[in-house]
Amino acid sequence: MLDLDRSEFSLRLQLKSKAEYIVINEITSEGITKLNTTKIE
């Protein structure tokens, strides 16, 4: 599972648009989504 988290995290770092971040958040698992939403806010 760590490998998946790293892959998704890398993609998010590449994304600069907040809108794209939100879309990925919905696709990712809940645990990861919480971390991303926190960073966006």
C-alpha cells in the first residue's frame, strides 16, 4: 500500500491546479483524501 501512496502522492505534487487536486482526492482512498484536503485548505 505504501507504493500506491507514493505513486499517487508524486502525481499530486506534479499537479499545480487545485481543481485537479480535488478530483484526485475523490478518486483516492479516504485516508489519503483527508491528507490532501488538509493541504488544500
